[in-house]
Amino acid sequence: MKAILIIIVFSLLSNKIISQTNEIVNPNGNWFIGAEMGTNTINSFSGAETKTTFQGGILTEYYFARHWSASARIKYFETGVSFYNSSSFPYLESSVIYSGTFKGAVIAIPLSIKWEFRIYKNLGANLKLGYALNIETKSTYSNYSSNLSTDFPKQYGSANVGAGLNYFINNKMAVSLDIERYNGSNKGHSEHILGKSSYEVENVLMNFGMKYSFK
């Protein structure tokens, strides 16, 4: 995994050095297509499960203003939830156990709006906000306590937010580095004297990307 990421970074840097321009790029009105890949951290695992995996996807992005763009992507990444909670209630002699482990994978289709602001020349930072449709391609439930159901939908929406850096090599090509978080479907709950707690999937993705405009 680390070797792959190092190769990607060096590839992006070499392209930057070879093709960089002194022109201040204004991407307004341009369509870009590209690809991104990187790490996926499953924050909703609470046990000894593997929390970091590889993820990747393709993208299309349109700049409708100099500092604003809309994008659509198709991404693939693993996800999951694990939890164990022992709850005691008044007048009960024993505690109630709520537990389960969900391991899955999704094809996500995020739609995002991005605000990009200049740091220095063609280097910019950005903030983005969006919504993603997630389609589970793998859904494995194990160790669920008998008081919990595993009848969850295989398609669900999730909010995603992100921030990152973007560098225009020239007016047709750019590279990027960003981090984003996906909060998704509920995969279980526990009940206690103060109410009810839900356990939702949560992924944090680190993306290394490259995009190109054919205009």
C-alpha cells in the first residue's frame, strides 16, 4: 500500500516539474475528467478489524466560476461497523448485550460543490460539500446479538465533506490532494437508561488525484 502511494506521489510530482506553466490558470467554463486513489480509513470499526484499505475512483468536474465547481464521481471502497455494548436497566437482574460486526464494500456516487481559493499562483486550497448514493456490493453481518436485526437496505445516501489542495500544472491539467469524510447507513443500535445509541458507517478517504481538460 505505501509503495503504491509513493509511486503515485512521485508520478504527480514529475509531471508537475515537466509540464508546469508560469501562466495563472483560470479554469472557468472548463470540463475536467480524471481519476483519484488513496487510503480509506474505516472509523466505525471499534475492534481489531483492519481499518485502513485502498480506494479509488473516476471523476468529472465542471468549473462554473473561477473559484467554484461541481463534480460527480464514482468510487469504490470498503466500509464497516463493529460494536459491543452491555446495558443494565432498573429491575433487571442481568445486563442486556447489544453487539455486531458488519463488513462491506460500496460503489459510491458522490455529487459535490467545491469552493477553491488561491494560495499562491496556481496552487489553491478548497472546501467541498456533497451527497453520495452508496450501493453495497458486499454485506457480511456476524456476531449480531439476537435482539438486533440485520435487515438493512443495500442502498443508502450519505453526506460527505472534504478539504484539500489543488495545483494547476497548466490550463489543461491539475493534480490534487484532499481528505473527505462519509457518514452513512445505520447498522445497529443499543439501548440504555438514557436512551438509544445508533452505530453508523463512517469512512475517511485520502485522495491523490489527477484531472485533464480536453477543451
